Amino acid sequence: MGRSPCCDKVGLKKGPWTPEEDEKLLAYIQEHGHGSWRALPSKAGLQRCGKSCRLRWINYLRPDIKRGKFTLQEEQTIIQLHALLGNRWSAIATHLSKRTDNEIKNYWNTHLKKRLIKMGIDPVSHKPKNDTLLSNDGHFKSTANLSHMAQWESARLEAEARLVKQSKVCSLTSTFGPPSSSRHLEIHNKAWNGILDNGNGIGDSESSSSTLSTNRLKDNPSSFYELVVGGSNEESLHEEYEVVPEYKDQKNGMGQGVNEMTIPTIDDNTWTTEPLQSSNDNDQHVPNGNFLEHFTDLLLCSKNSFSDRCSLTRSDNNSDVDLVCNDKNDRPTHEIIDDCYEDKNKIYWDNILNMANASPSNHPMF
DNA sequence: AAGGCTATCAACCGCGCGCGC
DNA sequence: TGCGCGCGCGGTTGATAGCCT
């Protein structure tokens, strides 16, 4: 038996939506919600099929849609997620709040894909096309890097999905702060050390051969995060992810004429002071965070203007460091940091290529 | 100025999955 | 267990604006 059409095609309008149609759809959904898309058009007085209405709502009329130019940060996230998830636009869209999968897909096809091709990177595999990248043993070093990163991120995404599930049970009501508690820092340090673990268990950061435990991740990806945070039950979640209520004040106080602030440290200065963000506004207690941004920072390595203008001093007996910004004009810290980010943006694309060309042994992550 | 080409993005189409019966 | 329905997703198309010759 053939598939029945989603709606009666006879007499239904196709093509661009008129403002009147938009108004009707918007008014109906605002009053009644969309309910069944199939039934919506007739109820709303529209000569459209339900699918068309759904699409129009999701991609255009929804009030929480962000339109306009993609920011560099968004571009970075799209590229990173595409490398990990492929053409799973809806999955990618969940990590970019207020952007639709259609918009991301279009942006990828019209901008990012072409840019990667131009740079000699295959947009499908995200592998460099250049044969000169072959290492002595005949393997793509950078490809292996990305592959390892992908496996790690896949494991993280799975773990995150689990945490979302669990967090609904936990019903934590507060948002998370940055890893400012020593315990929180320890977790993240463990995570990164875990990446570097050579199969002998978490925490062997001294291991000279820094290879990802890819087999372990492959066998049981979700176990990795569980291992890192020391358990997956409700208690451990409460224990591990401490609420940091004073964080907001700490952040707001940044750069108000005082060119010094305290930031947490992970392994080096690759962590940022931005709060952990949720991938979903409804799941604010889910630790998702600036992990991808963190990845990007790793890609950028430490050779940026930040290190030229700021220095980090470790405090005694704790894991925090003091960030001291040196500016001739005594500008506030946040302005200096803004400058650094601007510089960072300029070299972003260069660095992607550089990373692809670089040997993994040169990077702290590998 | 006009025709052709390219880029962009809204919208369509078909497939697959999940759910209820 | 199988089937149909509704929905969501990803690939593709088509209209149009902007640029180039």
C-alpha cells in the first residue's frame, strides 16, 4: 500500500507565504498552540498543508528565532559539530540556541562548506586533502587527532544526554557556575587527563604517550564521563556539580577599573570564565558549557595576543590563578580581553589549518 | 542597459521513525 | 505483530537579489 499524502494537495497553496498567511498562522498558534499540524490549516483558515505550516512556524515565525548574520562563535560551533555529527542539522541546531536547522544547513552549504574547500579541507570528512600531511608511518596525524576528538566528543554528547535525563530527576534549580570550586576543577582536570590517558585508567596525566583511550570510548562511550565524574547517580550529580551562587557577582565585577581578577585553572590557561551554558534553555542545570569553545581555544593554542597582554600567576595552596592584565593605558580588563578575542578571531581560520598540519605531539591535548 | 551568472535562502519533497491501535 | 498516521529530518529545488561582463 502506497504512502498516503500528508494532506490533500488539491486546492492547497504552495510557494512563498504572504503576510496575511503569516498573520493567520501566528495568531492561531499564539491562541491555541499548534496541536496537530495536519488539522491546523483548516482550523486556522489557511489553504496550506500542515507540513508547510509547521515549516513556516519553525523556520520563520517562531518568536525565539535569531536571525541575521552568524557570529564567529556560531561558525566555529557549526564546524566543530559538523565534524562530529555530520549532516545532522537538527542535532547541531540544538547546540546553537535560536538558530534553526534549516538556517544552519543553508549557511553550511553556502558559506562554511565552500570556505573549508578553499582551505583544502574536505567538508565531509573534515580531513585535509593535502597528501603532504602524511606522517612517516603513513597515517594522517591530524586526521587521527580529529578522529580522537570526535570520539571523545561523541562520548561526551552521549553522557550529556544521560545527564539531561538524570537532571530531570534531580530537579536542580540553580544554574551552574564556572569550575571555580576545587572539586569541580578536579573533575575537569580528570576529564582532560582522561583524554590523555593511555589505557591505564583515568588520571595518568604524566603519561608520556598521550593517546586517547579510543577503544574504551568505543566500547562504552557513556562510561567515560561517568568514570570522570565518579558516578552517575543522583547523589553524585549533586555532589559533583556544585552551585556557585556568587558567580554572577564575580563576573559582573570583572573589569571595573581593577585589572585583576581570579580565574580558575584547569591544566593551563585554556579555560574561560564564561558560565557553563545549557544546550537548552529549559535545561539550565545541565552542564554543557563552553566545551566546544574550549576546543576552539585549544585549536588556537597559546600563541595569541592574550599571552602578550596578560599574565597568569598561580596562588599558593589552591588551584586558582590570578589573571593580571598589563595595559599601558590602564584600560579595564574586559576591554583588554575583548581586544584579545578580536585578534583571536582574525587568526581563527589560519589556526584551523595550522592545527590540521601540526603534529599531535606538539599539542598539550595529544 | 541588458543579459547571464552566481549566491542566497525559503520552501518543498520524500523518507524514516515512533507511537497508537 | 503489523499497519497507518503524524511528525521531524535532510536533501533538493526554485525564486530572487546582486554582481559581472
